[in-house]
Amino acid sequence: MKLKLKNTVIVLIIVNVIVFILQGVLGREFTTSFMLVSKDVFQRPWILFTSMFLHGGPNHLFYNMYALFMFGTLVEQRIGTKRFLIIYLLSGILAALLSIFFYDSALGASGAIMGIIGVTIMLFPDMPVLLFFFIPMTMRTAGIIFALMDILGIFLPTGIANLAHLAGLGTGLLYGKYLNNRKSGFQKRFIKNPATRTINSGRGFSIELDEDDIDDYLNNGRL
């Protein structure tokens, strides 16, 4: 698969880094003004969104941005920029919404990134990855381990919003399933065998649809 680097992931990484620098320069007041504070959500609903761009430290930022680059680039290439942004923002906001019922405060892009990981699991389940940078396994297996770690974290709290992670992951898995079902339906409609099928357009010419055409339709919503 030829990887084409699109702009959205890089823009998100740059925005997160700039915001983190502002956190350091402007101090705690800046962070607390835009982080998710559960009791303030109804007075300041925008913190459901702004909290996605704040981080608790350099390690928090690094690992989130590393995951965003690795998986986000792949997903954006596969499903297109519009769909990528929809699932990224939706996962982050739903994760924040769930957080208000279980945590006093929260911040970070983890919920949104877990949504992207969920999509990656559904679209590329057999893709080889290195868990913790050295343990080889498929993306499907890594996803199960991620989920189990967060479930364990619910019962052994470490200060991480594990339920928010699971909400983001679940959102991504559902969206990835929707995309897979859409592709399957599109294939059943237009392709009866691995070869291309010629379709009469009703305008005196024919159209041949192959796997690349289907992917282009799913990525861009057009043929």
C-alpha cells in the first residue's frame, strides 16, 4: 500500500504541540480554563472540545501524537479527510461526554486517538504492529490488549480516564464496522467476481468498476 501523507494529521499534531507550548508559557490558569471540568460543562460546553488539545505532560503529548501520526495517517489515506475528521472529533467529544459522569476533570487527545485506533482495527485487522515497540502482533490482537488494559484500569485506577479511552475505541470500532458494511454492500451491488464488471450506464457507454474504484468512492464519496 502506497502511503500518501495528507495535511490533516500534521495540522492536528502542530495544533496540539502549539497548545502544549502555550500551557507551559501561560501556566496553569490557561490549562484549567480549557480542560474538561465536569461540573462546568453546562456553563462552558466548549470545554468538551478544547480539552482534546490539552496534555498533562511531555510524555502524554508524545505518545498521543506518535499514535496519531502512525494510525491517523493510515486512516486518513483510507477513508478521506472529511470522514477522518468526523470520527476523530466525534470520538473525542463522546469520550469527554462519558468522562463527566465518572471524573472530576480530564484532558488529552486520547479519546479521539482511540477512535482512530478503533477504525484501524476494523479496516486493517491483520496489519502487523509492534506493541510497546517490540512485541509483534496483529492490529486485532493489539486492540484486544488495549481494551483489556483500560478495563483493568477501571478497577485499578492510575489517574488515567480509562472509560474515556473505551468510549473512543468503541466509537471507532462502530464507525469502522459501518465503513466495512458499506464497502461490502457496494461490492455486492457492482461486482460479482474478482474481475471488473461492465455496467451499462444508460447513456450509450459503459463503466468498469474495480477495487480501486470502490476505494475511491469510499474515500471521496464519488466515482
